[in-house]
Amino acid sequence: MTRVAFIGAGSIEFTRNLLGDILTFPEFADITIALHDIDAERLATAEAMAKWTSKELGAAARIEAHLDRRRALDGADFAINMIQVGGHAATLTDFEIPKKYGLRQTIADTSGVGAIFRALRTIPVMLGIAADMADLCADAWMLNYTNPMAMNCWAWYDGSPHEKIVGLCHSIQNTSEQVAGYVGVPPAEVTFWGAGVNHMSWVLRLERRGENLYPLLDEAIAADPEGLGRHVRVQIYRRFGYFPTESSEHIAEYVPWLMRDDAEITRLRIPVDEYVRRSEENLEFYADEKRKLAAGESFAIERSGEYASLIMHSIATGVPRTVYGNVRNTGLITNLPQGACVEVPCLVDRAGLQPTVVGDLPAQCAALDRTFLNVVELTVRAALERRRDHVLHAMLLDPNAAAVLSLDQMEKLCDEMLRAHRDFLPAELVPKGA
């Protein structure tokens, strides 16, 4: 019988979506779902949601709820990670303190100042999970959804004895559907091939039965200059020649040219502080879901576009599939750093995940990805080596921050952020007197 541990199960909407995906497979009708969260109230809500979903789908899943993470992981075949260390309060800190210095952010969870500190909070917890898995379920696959993806996974590679981890994101599959819509071709007819770094991968092939669809994309952009033409990712595509796989609101804060300029923010409709709004909406959503569960109301169950259940099903049954995974660069992308976390197509079957060798990215795409990975690597080193100077180095190399702040401002911002998050950080990273 398959056993899967949900770590951070109090993320109710995500837990519900993944449960719906998993339990629609007949082979998983009697699966054991071991839920873990450090918040007892959220854990109880997740347990109620899981039991309701299993019953609604006619499954016979065994549902367990554990405040003790090790009990949830013991004997697991798979673990799904969706934690958010520090919650909404830490998110607000990631936005409010940089804003005092004139630094604007949109999502702040993948690269940049907010992401650096999200990673510094998260990596110690991730390494604790990895140690537990090495002890309790060494052959289990960790399916990681927690951002910052590249930072968390790279830290796992270099800082833990557990090796079976893949980072999962929906940006690739969302982009393939969106671009198919732009060019007016059904998604099932599009050959889509991409690679790069999570949230900065590139559409390297876009075809239908061997026909290059990029000219149709160019026509669609030219025909809609006030709509599609004002997307940030279209601006990147026009200059770099390949369509990026991340949404416009994300990619705006990964580059130095946009967030510093009021006119560009207006012209390109960049939603500053977007994740603060989403975080507040998530709190409202949780309260509403909890109320509905208590009232016995029903929920819609639809398959999501997430890869987790597909990976689990392929490993359990041998049915082969191709997914996009964030994995260690072992020569997969030859002009990105070895050992980094890269995003490539992966075959998955009973043997697990087998990443595809992509070779070189186009030189300009690899160059922008390396800029991204500079911040990732230094953040990982800061976390693993507990070096405060590397936290500052990561900030200094962030394109968005460097476009706005002076060296002195970045040093002061770094220290203030370290002090603000001191309850989640190793003592070595916190400035003296904090």
C-alpha cells in the first residue's frame, strides 16, 4: 500500500487539489495519507478536508494527522512539501522592510531580497525534513512545491544525505497552454520543449507537426499591442528571442530594468506588492474553507495541472510520462553551473525520474539564468555555511535591488532583515546586538 506524507498540510487549497488528483486514480483508492502541520488547528482542518475528499470520491484512503513530522514520514513512499516558514507575518516583513528603502517587489518568493530571506528561514527546516527522510524513508521521493525552488533544492543537494528530490512547479504547463492560446492552436497539438531554471526557463521549441509556431506568436503580439504586447514576458521575449516560462508579475522582479521605473510599472501593469494581496486572500480562503467544512457544505473536485500525482502514479504503476522537474545539474544544461538546480524535461516510470540532457541553452538565455543563479548560489552558501557576509553578497547581486539601492543601503537593509527574522535564523547570521 502506498503511503504519502503531506508536509505543511495546513495549506488547505493545495492539499485539497493534490488529494483530488491522487484519489482519482483507482490504484490509489486505498492509499495512506499522512498529514503533518505544526499548527494544530490547520492540521485538524486538513484532516477534515482529506476525509471529506476521500468519501466524496468513493475512495477508501486511510487518513492520519500528525503534529510529529517523523511519525508522518515513517515508512513513506512519497513526501509532498508545501511549507511556508513564518507564514503571513514573515511575508509582510519581506515586503515592508525593503519598501522603506525604496525597493519594490511583486511576489518576492523566488529571487531577490524577499526570496533570500524566505530561503534562509526555510532551508534549515528543509534539511530537517531531509534528515528525517534519510532515517525513516530513505527510498522515498520528496516532491517539493516550496519556494524559493532553486534555493531550497540546491541546499537539499549539498546539505543532506537524502538524494531523491524533485522540485515541481506549474509554470511550464501553464505557459504551454497560454502560448497555445495566443497562437490559436489546441494545446494537445503543440510540441512544447523548454529548459532553464525554475521561473526562468525558456520555450526552446514551439511547433505543430514540425511547423515552427513562433511566427504565429509574433503575429499575435503585433495584433494586440495594448494587451499581449504590454506583458513583461513579451518584453523579455522580444529582446532575448525565446519566450520565458514565468508570469509577467514574477519575472518583472528578476531583472534590473523595470521595477525602478514608475513609467514602466504603469505601462507594463506590474502589480507591486501582489503577493501580499494573495497572502491575505489565502487567509480569507482558509477561513471560508474551514467554515464550509464545519457546515457540511460540498466542494468542487477537479483535476489540477500539478505533476505530483502523475509522478506518484508512474512510479507506482510503471506508466511512462514526461514531466518538467527541478533537478540537480549533472551535465543536463551544459552552460549552466554544475550542481545547480535546473528545470528540464524528465521521463518518469518505475525507475523514478530520469532527467533529459538538454545541452547548451541559447547563450543569451543562459547568461540571464546565470545572473539568477548567482543569487541562488550565494543564498545557499549563506544558509549552509552560516555566513552573514554571503547574505549580503546575494543581495548585492540581485538585479532588482542593485538597480535601486546603493551599497550602504543594501548593507543596512541586510542587517535589518536579519534582525527582523532572527527567530527563524541560526544565531551566526544575526548581527550582534539584535
